[in-house]
Amino acid sequence: MKIGNCVIAQSGGPTAAINATLAGVYSAAARNFAIGKIYGGQNGIEGILNEKLVNLGEIFDKKENLKLLKTTPSSFLGSCRYKIKSGDEGKAVFEKIFDVFTKYNIKYFFYIGGNDSMDTILQLEQYQRKNGGDVSFIGVPKTIDNDLTCIDHTPGFGSAAKYIAASIKEIAADTAVYDMDSIVVVEVMGRNAGWLALSASLAQDSKGKCLADLIYLPENSFDFEKLIKDIKSVMETKRQLVIVVSEGIKTADGKMVAESSVKDSFGHGQLGGAAKVVEAFIKENLGIKTRSVELNVLQRCAGHFLSARDINESYMIGESAVAAALDGKTGVMVTTKRAAEEFYGLNIDVTDINLIANKEKTVPENFMNSEKNGASEHGLRYLKPLIQGEIELPMESGLPKHIYLKDFI
Amino acid sequence: MKIGNCVIAQSGGPTAAINATLAGVYSAAARNFAIGKIYGGQNGIEGILNEKLVNLGEIFDKKENLKLLKTTPSSFLGSCRYKIKSGDEGKAVFEKIFDVFTKYNIKYFFYIGGNDSMDTILQLEQYQRKNGGDVSFIGVPKTIDNDLTCIDHTPGFGSAAKYIAASIKEIAADTAVYDMDSIVVVEVMGRNAGWLALSASLAQDSKGKCLADLIYLPENSFDFEKLIKDIKSVMETKRQLVIVVSEGIKTADGKMVAESSVKDSFGHGQLGGAAKVVEAFIKENLGIKTRSVELNVLQRCAGHFLSARDINESYMIGESAVAAALDGKTGVMVTTKRAAEEFYGLNIDVTDINLIANKEKTVPENFMNSEKNGASEHGLRYLKPLIQGEIELPMESGLPKHIYLKDFI
């Protein structure tokens, strides 16, 4: 087992669970004698490059702070969208990063992030294999998009799914109050993978009927004529509809719906996201009162309504990253497999980063119904366990209490 | 004390607390021997007109259902935007309503709603005074807009304010992660009264600094040049800004900002709400990465994150409506006064509906700072008590459990 210091950094879009993972990595590292100082890199890999390193021990030896971190949404250490370039420019960057590793005696590097971050881990691992070095590079997954391969579901997805499902339930209740035909189109995140839109299917009424009447994912081509047919079909038995669309829905020609130019009756082009375009199309073609709601960044940082399973798993995955590193692993990401479909249980392991970086897991066909406008039973069975349980939040003046890096640097 | 039946109806936009008030009216009526049957009118006054009356005793004699009602958002009985017309058309409507009252032996009418609903109470009271009758007409306040007069704050406002403040806290955390200049413009509801936008000031960091850096209300004219000045001033010490605007902000000429036609650099007109217009203006004039978030209907029905004080007060105000009716009052709305600014306490009373109907309470000048771009200490002291406390929600499959009228009719 190597003796040395470690650095943890966070990258990509923030989530409500990424700090729970940071807390997991920190606490496993802190209780291990092989690891000395635990540094946090500010703003992802940029923090290593610019030597913006924070001594996390000074913050999190206080149990109270570590507890706060677990339920603070967004990235405590800040984030970046930095991609290491190839060629000479990239070479200089790698050299600088490894110089910093040497200078600070870093033997373990934990990178909490999504697809792009796993590419960084892959590149660092490849560079080291070619040029020598003894740093363990461990990818620690996070993304609300749930689009990483080799993992049952990604940390952060469960809390986002829970927030979305609760919001859809509330939007459905809100739109049902007037005795008139009406439609709400809700846009959720997901450019290529429709996991978040699919999670809207978890919003059900007392009889188990899905409150998102129609759900459209980017995995299937979006057909405006089919939409009208679907709406008419639902409206045979129901006057107020909720339609959920992924931001990335595309028509058969591969064109993003969000970029479509639907003209209203005055000839004005409608700008905005997919929901705005769908809203305008429905108004124009069916004349039904329609409004659109974009869940926007709220869905990725809703720390006030967390899935306990997601937060606890995210923490455990952080701990497992440290165990893997101390076990001599490098160039891997922590991954999970579901033990059985009937009785939920999660097996944690690691997988070669080559199988993960730059790959994307979309929603399988059998997770959707045959009409491709909602979840199948199979899809629902997959989703349901992920939103279970509530976390008792530390509160202050009626609001969830957060912890801020700026208070310590 | 009159012996007879009562009818309760809900009107106007839904809120997260309007059903808590319904639960309060129901339970006070149910334990009182003077009141026989307790009817619910479906879709507000329209339910009376169309004799769509539900026997609420059959639903809520089950304690479990009444408990669910208290935390179910939106209007359990449905709503309407119906206004009784004047002249002959109105006369026929009044006659029909009073016929229904006679037919069902209604002696007490409780109308839970906002401004328009109080106008209905006023008109019914006036009609009865002129034409005879012995029905007690009691207005029971609700509105997230907090714009009713003669009341310290309206039921529903506290929960909406709590949701908005928590969301602003999360949006601020979300936007702070990248090491670059950026602005988020958040639009909240409020056409003429800026109470909801003001409540964004409750989102504070660990040092008590407001996380909504700039807040603009419809009470003050919105000046685009002043906005630029304000942004530059905040950006002297901070790189990521959160700006909150009421949907109803207007320029000095009285024109809604939402209706402004700001053209982007391609000459395209930007459509959408106030936040979209402000977003486009900032991008065009400062070239800073800007996005807008519209909280939309989410803010009025966020039953997953309630203010315990709001829900409990809403329930008590419902109970007080029954007490007032049995005390012989009619043509009144239940109102409240804050006992003292330092130690929060609420005195409940009733006020003549003439003083309330068709009036609007906007944010007083001294609730805002001198720059008119944030709350004053006085404003914060007013807001803080209203978002205190959490409610333990009945959960089902990881989501808040709701009760639906359609399951009983």
C-alpha cells in the first residue's frame, strides 16, 4: 500500500448528491493511515493545474461540517468543463499536473464526475503508463443524467428523479383544478438519454395511474403528428393532460425539436426549449389552453428534497473509491450492479475506465411502453427503488443549511 | 345559532395550503352540533350553480383522509375563475344560487379564495341584504400572492415563500460552481404585488448575506439602465449573480417588461416572460453568460416542502371561519394581526368584506432597501417567521401522498 497524500476534485454539472460522494471519499481517506493529507482541488482539474488546493482535513475534521456537506447540493469544491487537449498543448498540461502531484506527494487522485471527467481519468492513466508515475487514478461517478455505462444507476440520479416525480405530481394537481381542457408540457434535462423524463412516470395517482400522461424521450424520434394522435387518445377519458419531454427530443431527421421554428398565428417564430416548441404546436393545431414549464437547474440541485437511498449510496460509492485505490486499483471507475430485480440490493465494484469514458448509456427499448410515450412495467421496476427514503435535513431559519467553501479559504 | 347545513368551496389559483384551510373548516364544522351536513361545492361557485355538491362527511369522517387533505397541494374541490355579472344575467345567477341554498338547507357558506372570491362573498351578502335570506357568508383567505388587505399575511404565502427561498439558495449554489462570470435571472409570480419576489431575500449564506443579489418588484418602475449599474456594482466583489424579478415588473411608462420586445444581435424578437427579456438585455449589453429560470406553477403547489407555520395557521384560519359564522357573523373575511414584531404571534379576527374585496395590498416602501433592489431589515423581519417549521409528510413509494376528489365521486 502506497503512503502519500490524496486529492479529490469534482467536475461537470452539479448535483444534489455529489457532495455526499465527496463526504464518503473524505471520511474513508481520513480513517486510513496510508493516506496523509486530503486535498480538495478547486474547480476540478483546473485546481490541480493552478495549484488551488484546499486542505480538507482543516474543514472536515469537524463532524458537524462533514454532516452538512452530505446534504449540501451543488459542487462544494467548484467544477469545470475543462478537457485536456491532445498534442503539445496537452503535453504541457499533463507535465504540469504530474509536477503538482510530485510537489504535493499525491499518490491518490479521486475525480468525481460524469462522462468528460472519466475521459480525464483515462487520459491521466494513459499518460502515466507511458511516462511513468505511481498515482492511483480513480473515477467516482456522478450525474443526474444516469448516462454512464457499467453502472446500475449514477449517484445524483435518484434525487433528481424524486424531485421530478414529486414536481410532476404537484403540476398534475395544479392543472386539474379548472373545469376545462388544458395541457401542461414539462421539459426536463437529458440531451441524448431520457432517464430523467422517464422518471416522471413515478408520479402516480392513488390508483397507480401515471400522472405524466405522455412522456417523450430523445431515444425515439419525435413525431408531431403522433403527438396530436396521442393527445386525442388520452383526452377521450381525461380533460387535463401533463406531457413530459426531454430537452433533447429530435425529429426523425435528427433535428432537435428545441431548434424547430414553429410559427404562431401571427407568424412570429417561437424561441426557447423543446417544451416551448411543443406548447406552440399544440396551441396552433388543437387550440387547447397549453402552458409549458421548464424544470431547468432546479432539478439538479434540489437539496431540499433528497432521495435517502441516493444520498447514502453516493456516500458509500465515495468510500468504495478509497478502498479500491488502497487495493492498488487505478484507471478505474467505481461501478454498481443491482443484485436482483425483485429485492433491491447493490453490489459495488470497479470497472476499467476504457469501458466507460466517452460512452453513453441511453434508455433501453424495453423500459418504454409499446407506444413509446411512457414507461413500461420493467422501466418502473428499475426506477422505483431509486427514490425511496427521506433524509432529515439540517435546517436553519426554516431553510436547509448548506456549507460553503468560501467560508474556509 | 342557526341550525342548518353548510357548503365550502375553493376558488382562484391553487396553493399548497388551501386544503389545510379546507381541513380546518371541515373539522370545526364537523364537531359543531348546529351544522348538519357539510357539502363541498365543486369548482367554486360554479359547483353551487350546477348543484355539483359533494357530501364531505362521507370522505372526511375518516381521520386518515383529513390528515392527507391537510398536506395535499392544489384545490381538492377544484376551482373556478367565475365572476358573477351585474344586471339581469347576474340576477338570474343569484336567484339560482339562493334556490340551491334553500333546497339544501344551507345556512353557512365558506368561500376559500383570494380577491375575486371575496368579491363574490361581497355580492352574495349585498344581494341577501336586499332580497332577504339567512345564510352566513364567510370569506376564508388564501393566495400565494399575499395581496389581500386587512390581514398580516395570507395562507399559502408562507409555503410559497419557503419554496422560493430554498430554490434560490439552490440556484445560487448551482451557479457558483464555475470559475467564470455568470448571471441567473429567476422569475417568480406576482403581477402587481412583489411579495413572492421579496421572499427570495430569505435565501442567505452562512454569514447572512442575501443570495438573491438583486430583487426587482412591480411596486417600483423597472429601469434597464439602473439594472446594468446594479449588476456592475455587485460584480465588483462577486462573479456569479442571482437576480430575481416579479413577473409583473413594469418600466416607468407602465409597460410590462414581459411585453417588451428586446431584439437579440440577429434581430430576432425575444418572446417569453420578464426573466427572458431581462436575460436577453443583459447578454446583449454586458455579454455575460446569462440564463433565466421561471419558477412557474411549481412555486404555488410545492406540497413537498411546506412551511409548518403556514399549514398550521391555514388550518386555524379555517376553524376560525366556522367560529365566526356560528357567532352570527356574515359578509366578513377571516383576518389576522401580528401581535408584535419581536415575538411572533397572530391574533385572528374577522373584517367587513367591503374593506377587502377588490383591494390589493402591495409591498410597502419601507420593506425594501433604499436602492429598491432588495429587502430592508424591516422586510426581512416581516418575512422570516412565515417560513418556519417543517411538516412531516405522509409518504407513499418515496413521494408525498395526496388525496383526490375523483376517488370519491
